[in-house]
Amino acid sequence: MRRGPLGAAIGLATGLLVLAPVLGRGVVLSYDMVFVPDPPITGAVLGTDGSVPRAVPTELLADLLARVLPVAVVQQGLLLAVFVLAGAGAARLVPGLPGAAAAALGYAWTPYVAERLLIGHWPFLLGYALLPWVVGAALAARRGGRLPPLLLWLAAAAAAGATSALIATATALCVVGLRPVARFGGVVGFAVVVNLPWIVPALVRPGGVPADPAGVVAFAARSDTPLGLAGSLLTLGGIWNQATVPAGRDSALAVVALIGVLAALVLGLRPVLADSRGLVAAGAGGLVLAAAGAVPGLDAVMRAVVVHVPGGGLLRDGQKLLAPAALVVALAAGHAVDRLARAPRTAPLAVLLAVLPVLALPGLAWGVGGRLTAARYPADWEGLRAAVAQAPPGQVAALPWGTYRRLDWAGDRVVLDPLPRLLDRRTLADDALPLSGVTVGGEDPRAARVTAALATGDRLPDVLRAAGVRYAAVHRTQPGSAGTERALAGLPVLFSSRDLLLVELPGPVAPTPAQRPWVAVVGLGAAVAGLGAGILRRRPRLLRSRTPDERTGA
Amino acid sequence: MLSDERLTGPRDRGAILISALVAAVVGGLLALGASLVLVSSASNTNAPPVNKPLITYDQK
């Protein structure tokens, strides 16, 4: 068996072990992971409505897939693809079969995957899964291979969103190196072009993309083990949100994980360094950046970057920058396993090291210890959508005013309000991030004005009209629902069920900012054109390294 | 291929591969069992809340 298919098989097996409880049972709603049936293509996923282009272009691609497949199939296919791509990609980077198997398991089965899966960062997990493919293509390009495969993988990472693209591009540049400058510049230029679908909306957004400095502290990496911050990050955990830490991380299993990482690095880092010092540098750099928000002194630097540098907000959730380090550890583990497997005497140790990721993190199995659950939207959600569709034009507000919901039919888990993704209308929603003890401000100034007005006691209908809202869609079973319904009492009801209510706000409403279709045309059009040019154009002699024979003219 | 091939004989390789696969299956079953134990213990202690508190991003 070849290494890639072996890694894919291991990735598939791990993916099935993790996702088995949810497969075929509806959509998974968990924190920021929100999928809705028959999602409309809204301005938010195109980047034309002036919102921060977080969903661009990843959710656009998922929504397009959901036009031809049931949304649950799309979601579960994407989540399974994370494991398969991660396993296959990592396996291809290690020479021996045993090591390839170990690298596949070591990269697909990490606290990092568990925590990002629970918090619902699925686009970013796709980027994580694409990273070994980017690195493989970058290594090949550095060794004189063709550049288009690297460009193709960078384009795929761009499709997985801004953070994925940033990490993939930075890692690729570390691997290919600065020389020849034409190749380095070509990679940078191509990366910019294929990321234009989110860069353009971010650049032309009125007011830019503001970042609340409170987010640097709130979203800094944290210890999720008894090993402290350094040990937590070294063992590839340390997410800021303690609620998304898989079971077992706070136990002695963390020590087992640390022993595994250290053994992998001691026995297997040298061949990884020999393959690419740039990759190891990217891993080390990612580790430092991941810790930076929580280290006195460095946190001030990180705060300055997040607040003042355009795009710096991508760094505030520092732990996600561990992705290259996770790849380095997995590859080192693979090389270590290859080395141990060569002698029959140490073969049992090879087996132990290969399966250690699973033994140290059993909490990832079975829906991350039962915390991922699947559900089907009740029929009244479709009823609400139909009522909005039939109503005259006008903006909708998602109420009660708050960012997260607990939906009893979806396991009562914390989840971003699905209404803005469900309704084929511009939907005004709170975008602040409430945490225990602090609220990290959002980016939508209109939402901030609503929050401020409600805090001063203004009447809800007046506040909404001033924000350009014509309809109020109300969750009736959330904290604050009763007060919201009282504030809207007497207004014309367009839809009503046990859980949902839609009312109209008669009278004049403020105008809403117009959509800007040209943003999507420019961004997506340039990216597609750039992708075609980068892949099809043949300039191998200019962009690849010259071989020793070419340098000497032999 | 990123490093030199330094493999053992075909028989050793087969044995190592089989033991790795067996270990992976055993490890997976162990993980499954442990997670089921964790799930059942968690469900015993976390009764559904009667009154929903303000929902924050860092709640479980």
C-alpha cells in the first residue's frame, strides 16, 4: 500500500470514529458552526453587504454545494474531508509506511482538532487539513519541481478562509525560501490574488475591520492541562475557551501526551529539519505567536498588532497558529516511528508511539465525548423563512438581542444564532462576543448602536426602526425572549409558533446601506482569473530553482 | 519521498504494518470505551438547566 492511501484510510477511520454519532442524523450546531437547510446566497457570504468577510468564500462554496446536496451531507462530508485530507497529507511527507501511518494519526488526532471542532471552526480545520499538502508542494517546488501544484494548494487554502490562507501562505514561504526572489514574489503575488474574495470586502468596508483590544486577552491561549500554558501548547491544545476542551485534558493523560511529543521530537526532528528547516521555523514561529497573547510583554505587542495592523485581528485567537507546529510534531513522530520500526527489538515502541495520540486523547472519539450532536431543524423554521420571503422588502432583526442561542431541539448547546444564515434578507444581529466577565465588541457599527440604545432604555421598536429594521424575528425560548415579546406586543404578527415569532414594524424606517455587488465581482473574478493564470501559465524555468547542472551549464 | 528510504526487509515491514494496524484498532477501541465512560459520567452530572442563564461564548 502507498503512503497517501494508507494515510487517507487512517484519516477516514479516525473521522468515522469521531463523527459516527452524528453521521446521517442531521446537522451539527456547535458554537460558531452553523449550517442551515437550503442556505440562501446572501450578501454576507459574497462579501457585498459591508459585514466583515469571515464567511467569504468558504461559506459561499458550502452554500453552493448545499444547492445540489442536502446540507447535512455537505457538512458531514466537509468534516470527514478534514480527517481524510489531514491523514493523507501528513502520511505523504514521511518515507516509511509505519511512519506514514503514525504521521497520519498524529496529525488527525490532536487536541487542536478536538477543540477547533467543538468550537465550530470548520473552515479553519479544512485549512489545517490542507497544510501538509501545501508543505509537500512547497518542498517539491523548492527542489526544482513545478510551481503550479503549490499554487493550486494555496488557492484551496484561500478557499478555506482568511486564517487558513494566512497560515498556509506563511508556511509555504518559509519552506520555499527567499531565493530565487522571483519564485518567492510569485508565490506572494499569487496568494494575494486568490485571497482577493475576502481582501477586497475587508479593504473597502466602511470603517475598516475594527478589533476590540479586549479580544487579545480574552482569546489568548490558555492552559488546558495541568502542564501550564507551555505544556498545553506543546501538546497541541491550549484553546482560550475552556468549554471546548475535550475530556481528559485536565488529567494525567496530558503527561502521556507530553511524553509522546517529546519522544517524537527527540527521535524524529532531525529528518524533518533535514527535509525543511523552513517548516520547523514556521512551527516554532507559530508556537511563539500562539503563546504571545498570554505572555507578559509579548501581549502588548500582540495587542498593538491586532488593533493597529490591517488584518492583525486574524492573530488574536493565537492558539490556531499552532497548525504548523502540529504538522512538525506529526512528521517527527512519523520519522521516529520509522526509526524504531527498523529494529524488531524496538518495534513495540514504534507501535506504542504511533498510537499514543489516541491513547492520550480518548475524549476526541465519539463526537468529542458526546459533545457533538446532530439535529434537524423543526418545521417552523421553514415556516418563518417562508413568511419572511412573502413579506415586502425590508431588513430583519434577530432577537432577543444577543449573539448566541441554546436550541433545545439541538442539544441545548451554545451556538451562533442561525437566523441570519437562514433568511434570504439582510439580517441585523448582535455581533458582540459575550464572555463570562467581559464582552468583546463586534465590528458592525449599526449593531453597536442598537446595543447602546437598548442599554439606555430606548423603546425596542424605535431602536430597530432607527437601525433600518422592518421585521423582527424572535426566538421565544431564549433568555430575554419574554421582555422582547412584551416590547413588541401589539405589532402585526406575520408568523407565530412555539419557538419563533415574526412581527412587522410599521412606520418609517431608516435606510439600510446598499449592497455592493461589484465587491464580489472584483474579488471573486480576480481570484478565478489569477488561479487560471497561475495554474495554466508555463514559466517553470523562471520560477523554479535551477538544478546544479543548470547552474554549471552542464 | 522526502528522505532516503531506509526500510527493513519485506517480512519485517509486513509484521510492523500488521502490528501497527492491530495497535491502531485496539487503541481506537480503548478510546471509544473511555469516551463512552466519560460521556456517561458527564451526562449524570450535568442536568439540563431549568432556567436558561445569559448565553455566553465560553459556556459549555
